[in-house]
Amino acid sequence: MSIVKISKKTQNVLKNCATINKSILINPGNKLRTMSVNKNIFSSVEISEDIPRQVAIYDLCLFLSGLSLFENPVFDFSDEKKLVIGD
């Protein structure tokens, strides 16, 4: 499956992750993990979506700002080199 609809709950989880670390590496599957730069805070959350491939986001706050422009964001993973976001 290369099309994944991102729920509001997952968007809120990503917002919480951004308070821990401004970057995130999302691995394939349904878990989001992040760790603070000082390595004193760790978070692991199971989400309802199944992410098909690895995605690295350098500035999560900026990414979420762009994501907020969509009513119901959909991630398209069909291209190996980029992530396409639509509505």
C-alpha cells in the first residue's frame, strides 16, 4: 500500500514528538519513536497507520505547519525518492 491517510490523532502525536526533538526518522510499520538530543526523554507510540517505508523529517515543526494546510492529508509513498502529500 503506497497511499496512507494520516489521522488527526497521528498528527497530534507528531506535534508531541516535535516538542521532544525537532527531527524524526519514521521507520516502516506503525510505531513512531523519538529521543531528545540530550537522550533523557524517549517516546514510542503505536499509530493506526502502517507506514510502508522509511521517512526522515529534518524540521518536524515546519513539516507540520505545511501539513496543517490540508483538511485530510494523504501521504503517497509510490515514489522511492520523495513523499507526496495531497488532500
